Amino acid sequence: MKRLVILSCLSVTCFLFNAKGQDVAQITKQKPFALSGTLGIGLGTYNVKGIPARQRDFNYIFNGAPTLSLYGVSFPFSVVVSDQQRSYTQPFNQYGISPTYKWVTVHAGWQSLEFSPFTLAGHNFLGGGVELNPGKLRLGFVYGRFNKAIEEDLNQPLALAQQPAYKRTGYSAKIGLGTERNHVDVIFLNAKDDPTSLTRPVTSGILNPSENMVLGISSKFSFLKRFVWDMDVAGSIYTRNVLSDTVKNLKLDKIDFIKDLVTLNSSTQLLTAGQTSLGYNATNYNIKLRYRRVDPDYKSMGAYYFETDVQNYTIETMVRLLKGQMQVGGSFGLQNDNILKDKALRSNRKIGSVNVSFNRPSYGVDLRYTNFGITQDRGLNPVIDQFRVARTNHNLSSVLRYSINKEAIAHGFILVGNLQSLVDLNNFTKPNSKSNSKMLNFSYQFGLPKKAFGASANMSYTVADVAFGRTIFYGPTLGINQAIDKGKLGLGASLSYQLQENNSVDAGSIFNANFNSSYRIGKRNAATFTLGYLKSNSKDITLPSFNELRSNLGLVHSF
């Protein structure tokens, strides 16, 4: 069963709604109509002394999230009315559906599909398509608009203006054989911009109508019960400007037909990308080898972004011990750029990590160490030692927990620590790149399950050393919560006090107090109230001291 994708845009922010696809064979078993959702109202106050107000003295918000269901297909709506905005959205702005019947899936409307990582790989488009999977045959075809035409608006501020774009249409086809466990797919993608889709010439920036053709192979094989090998490779012919001068008398011999599929001229690039992995999965351990290579500036109009000019070699492994109570895992990788050897310098990176965990019902330990290093070698030009990059970043983190859980009382202890350091191997840049930090956090949790009561105490300590000095943060946090009347009424409060020192000089403190409560009124209504007070006592002449008081009241109705 495929998924139903609904995309609803609220001003400049888009939200993606995913729901299960509609199986046509089951449609008669669904309710023809249903309405559900929530309605809420919130009221807030704000008061501040010492700094300019960071929000209004009084604010309100009314929001609703009704969902209409027709034969099992959900259509979410949203309504927001506040003192700062009013908006109403519905899912038909960008809406897509993918009904399935046996081995046939039809796509219509807005879709985001993936045929392979380097061809059609999640780019949102408006159109339609079909996927057919009779037996071991794997067929797919989609066609649609990948970009809409956007005219340049010189009246909008640069920060708010949409980037102009040509209308872009394209299609992608897939043919393959096999199952999800063992298969080989061949994917083809062709897309191009329409130079006539903009009525006004673009005056700012660089915008040229482009065209792209991508051919890829995606495969996966499982063999000898425990081995899994997968591979994805693709070649992309990308013409950055279809209006550029055409290469005269271009002859491609047996593949001359390519000129009928994509425009070829002086702005055309042929680039490749690929990745493969070989894994072995046993009962108590696994190991995987990975390789990935992407040419500089590799593009596909069926995907949004690739990390390019990169080559990775990675090994990953994990072992389970003591009947699964202990796990030891790790990875090590080598990465470099300048894979075409056309840059002045080449950067090499080493990335390693080790994870160790041991967990029992009442106690556990988790340790993690990561190491990230980068160096530079000569490319076309020699490396000047004074500017050579050679750094290693070490990170060690740990979590220790211990709990005592009884019917009448519960105790919990958690200790979290972290060490991070940057080691600069270049003596010329080392004095200005120092960066080390240490963090320790201890918390105690106390509970009386039968009385629905809980309390906590927390102490944190952080030290950060950088080139210009040392900063220390430390202080306690206390919290308490209580449920009353079989959970209908919930009460909670917390206090925290954090102190700061800069280069052994008192820099001030921050006191924070919060109170929250909730009350359930019947099965469909609930009320919440929060109150927060913050006092910043700064002894830094560049930062003012101030007090803030916030309150919020909320009511929610479910239907």
C-alpha cells in the first residue's frame, strides 16, 4: 500500500502531511464521511523591565485543526487567528494521491518519489504517473512540472523576494526485474526549462534555461543468506544554458541519437555519481563496507542537492555480547575532495567513532567517542605550511544511569559527561584556534507512583576554553510535579539558578521560575495555565540586567 501525500503551504512555510495510501479494493469498507480535530484558544500576557519588550503586552491566538475524511482519505485543514496573523489553509493547494489496486499504483497531483538516489530522488513535482509491479517486473513512469515559472519582482526587498525561475517540466521512467530483496532497475530522467515561460527578462543574478538527461542503474542482491550488496550509479548530461552557442559539427558516431534527447552545446557537462556497499549480517554481529564518489558539480533535475566533489571509504561494524545486553559498534572512514585533480589543494578527512553500551533493567552505561580529522595535500599547487589546514576534533560522551523501582517508591540517578577538544597541528594557526569544552550534569529523580508525585534535582557544570579566554556556567535546577483527582489535574513547578564566570571574573547570574498546570474537563476539553519569571543579573557592562514575566492560558476542545 502506497502513501498519500498532502502538502499545504502557509505563507512562506510549507508543511508536509503524510498518510497511508488508499487501497481501492478496500474503499467500500471505509466510512464515507468523518470529521475530527481540535479547536483551541490561547491568551497571554508579558511584562518586562530593563530591556526593550521582546513581545506584546497582551496576545491571543485561536487555532483549529479539523480533518475531513472521505472513504478513508484524510484532508487536514488549519485555521490560525491571532493578534499578529490571520491565515486559513486547506490541502488542495498542493495535493497528491496514490491509489493502489493489486499491483498497480497510480500517482496524481503533487508527488515526491524516488526511483534511485542519483536520478529521481524526492524532487516535488505536479503531474502524474504509474507504477506496475506484476510478479517480478518493476515498471514506473512519471511526468510533470518540476518548477513553476516565477517572474522577477524588483519591488520586493532582496531578503523577501522569491528567486526567479523558468517553468521546468520533465519525465522519468524505470524498468527493472526482481523483488525488493533482489533487483536491478534502469532509470531514465529527462527535464528542461522553458525559455519562453518568463515574460520579462531577468536583470539580477544569473538565470539561464537548463536541460538535463540522467541515466542510472540501481540494484540490490542478497546472497549466501547473510550477504547484501547494493549499488547505485548514474551519469548526468547537464546543459546549463540551452541558449548558449551550439558546438558545430559535433559527431557522436553510434550514440549520435543523444542529440535528439538533450541539447548539447559549450555549456554541457557529463558528470557521474555512484555508491555501493557490501554487508554481512550475522545473529550477533554485522559489518558493512561502503564507497561513494560524486563528481564536482554533479546535478540531477530530479533531486534537490548533492554533496559533490567527494569520495568516501567507510567501514562499519557492530557486535552484540552477553545475550544482547552489551553492544560494541564503530566506524572508520576516509574522505577526500579534488577527485578530478583540478584544484590547487586537496583536503583529506578521517572520521572514526566507537560506541559501547551495556544496559540492564536497573542500570546502564553508554560511551561514545568520535574523531574527525582534516588535512591538506598539494593539488595543482604546493601547500604553504603557514596556511595549511591540519586539525583533529575529539569528542567523548558518556551516560551512566541507575534506578531503584519499587511499587511504592522510585529513585533514578543519571550522570552525563562530555569532553570536546580541537587539536590544531599547524603551529602558525594553533594559538587562534584553541577550542575545548567540558560538561558534567548530574540529576536525581524521585517518585511515588501510587500518589502520582514526582520530584527532581539537577546540577550542571560547563567549562569552555577558547582563544580569548575561559567561560564557566554552573548551577542547580529543582522540579516538582503532582497529579490530583485521578490525573485530571496536573501541577508542576521548577526553579533554576545559573551562574557565569568569564576569565575567573563574576559575570552575573540567571534565575528562572516556572509554574504549569493542566485540567481535563470531561473527555473532550482541557485547560492549561503557565506562568514564567526570568531575572537576569548581568555584571557585564555590555549586557543589561532585566526581569521578564510571562503568563499563558489555553483551552482546547477535541471532536
